[in-house]
Amino acid sequence: MTIINFTPWTALIGGILIGTAGLLLLWLNGRMAGISGIFGSVMSTDQSANGWRILFVLGLIGGGFIWAIAGGDVAAIKIEAGLPELIGAGLLVGFGTQLGSGCTSGHGVCGISRLSPRGIISTLFYMGAGALTVFVIRHVVGA
């Protein structure tokens, strides 16, 4: 298997920026940078104290646009799934983040860096589930 589009420098810079953003949010606001929780709060009916959350989500979305405007390489995305599959996948992800009390950014980035047992165990489980899913799809189902 050939690895294509491996970009260690941009990956390193991106990782440093994600870690720095998570650290600053914790230091300056006392909050974890768990994207599902932040986004869920923005989408809830209770809009009290959501100013920073809205700015955080806009920053996530705007970062890609800023990268593209600055001349960064933006790979074309080809989505091969239909709308029903995308909706189902989104609902499953939302259900999973509710069930696991967080997502990759909350448990994986912020939880592991704080040596949180819950973050470490959650990350091990969802990484294992992802690896198992890829194995089943590629080697059992044959897709």
C-alpha cells in the first residue's frame, strides 16, 4: 500500500495549533475544547454564555477558508455516499458522542494530555472501533 499526500510539516503545524488552542481555552476559559459539546451548546435553545462557543465554531469553519485564501493546498473532496447515508452517519456520530460523553477532541486531545483515565479509555475504545470497522469493511465485506 502506497501512502499518498503525506504532509508531515502541515500535520505538525496543525497539531501544534490544535494543542495550543485547547490549552489556551483551558487556561483562559477553564473549558475543554470538546467540539461536540461546544457545537451542541451552540445548537441548543439555551443561548446564555454562547459567545465564545459561536466564535470557536466560526474559527473552525473559517480556518479552512483562510488556508485556501492564503494559497494553501486544498484537496478536492469527493463524497460517494448518498444523502440518507450521510444523515445516518451524522446521527450515529451524534449518538456516539452523547453516549461517550465527548468526542475525539475532548477525549483524545484534551483528555489524554491531562492524563484523564476516562479520556484515555474512551480514545482506546473509539480508535479500536475505527480500526475494526476498517478491517471489516476492507477484508470481510470487501468494499
